[in-house]
Amino acid sequence: MLTDRMPSLSSIRAFEAAARHKSFATAARELGTSAASVSYHVRQLEQQIGVILFRRFPHRVDLTPPGAQLAKETIQAFAALRASFAKAAESDESRLSLTALPTFGTSWLTPRLGKFRAAQSGIQIDLDLSPDPQDLAGGHFDAAIRNGHGRWPGLRATRLFPSIFMPMCAPALQAAAAGLADPHRPLDVPLLGRPDWWGFWYRALGHEGVVPPERFGINLATEHLDAAAAVAGHGITIGSPILFRSELDAGRLVVAHDQVVGDGRAFWLAYPVAQARRGKIIAFHRWLVEEAEQACAAARPFIDRALIVAPPD
């Protein structure tokens, strides 16, 4: 045998199975191949190392003394490998890596994750918040919460709830928002939030064109920061009555106008199709869908009256 060259893994694997079962036929069934294939690979191993490992009889095989010695060490080595793979799989199954949009993750998901941990104490959550879609094919993340239409090649997507938005402000500013419906009427307080959403909202009221820039106040990166600024009394924001339900229920925010608008998009749980049968994915999917159903039921008055406005051509 050449000391700088290992026998092929397929030959070693065939030998290990045959030695453990003391049968080429039984080894073949385990490996999903034929007894002739197992015999061929074992013969290749014997030729490469220059040692006869099995005595072959018409209806059975027996290990030779060198074969028995090699079998003991090989079987132990494969058992250690199996244990290592099982340990790795168990470790991976106990950790769920998620990526979500910042506002969804901060305002809606994070306050609820304690309930999931209480129900699934064996699963640890790693949560990444990013405004950009993260690649789920690389294995760094198990699943994602995305906003869109649910059509992502290679991913299975489950709709959670619609993307809807409406004006909200601190209770002290509700009176100052009385003229909000007219985009040309001066307001005593600035607007907060995404200009495109305000554009959709004004289009739902029959107004066309871009909202004048002078109507806006602080320019913040995400909706949950806009909501925080609105709670502090810095303006009227536009956001989701589903994501900011706790602020509305607590009275930190109030509805500044009853018109609810959507752009036809929704929030989705997405994960690779190949991961669909993983225990941690199944558990999180079941829990998240139940939470989303409860959120939709609580926000049903807003959802039912939402007017879907398509983006302008």
C-alpha cells in the first residue's frame, strides 16, 4: 500500500458495512446498492492494500485475521463519525437563525419571541434585522420575514398579513391633524414616514402628484423610528396599524385619519423548500402563523377597509 495515498472512501465504506454485517448482501441493502458492487469495492480495497480481508464462500463471507483487526478500527471510526454527524444535526436543530425587516422585527416579532421560547425551550433564536433581503441559499439563515408578493424562486412562502398603512400621531397632535386630508392645506405639524406611502394614501383620497417636501419633518431610516418620533410628538407618521397595534392599544399613538391604504404587498415567512421538513422550521412556522392569525383578527377593522392603491405608472 502506498503510504501517501488513502483507499477510496467508497471502498472503505463498503468494507465497513460488510464487516459489521458479516454479509455482502446485507451491506448492499444498507448502502442502497448490489452485493456485486459491495464485493467489487472490497476487492478494490484488498488489491490496493495487498491484504485479503474476507474469505469468500458460496453463501457467506468470513473476516480474515487482518480483516478482523481492520474491521474493529474501521467500525469504531465510522461510529465516531456517525456520532459527530448526529451531534452536528442536533446542534443545528436547536438553533434557528432568522432574518427580518427592521420594523417587523423590532415592533412585532421581538415582543412575541418569548412566547415561542416558552413553547419551544429547546430552540434558540438568532435574529438578524436588515432592510435588504438576505440570501437563504448560503445556509447562514434558516428563514426570513419578507415583504412582497411571495414569489421567490426556491423558497416556500407563507402569507402572514397584508402590508397596510395609515396616519397615526400622538394624542396631543390629533387636533392639529384635522386638515391632513388636503395635501395643500398648511399643517401645524410635519409629516413623518415614507413619502411613497403618503403618496399612495393621498391618491386613495383622490389627490394626485407628489406630496410637497416641505410637509415632511425628520427623515428617519425605518418605520419603527418614525413611529417613535410620532409617539414623542414630532409629527404625524404613516405606518401599519398591525405592526404598531401595541402603541395604538396603549394610547401612545392614535389614528390621525380613518383612511387605510395598502400597496398589494404582504409580510411572508419564507424558507428554502429543502428545509420544509426540518423540525425547527415546522415549529416556528406553526407558531408564527398562529400569532399572525391573532394579529389579523385584532386588526380586522383596519384590514377590511383598506384600499389597495397600485403604484403610479
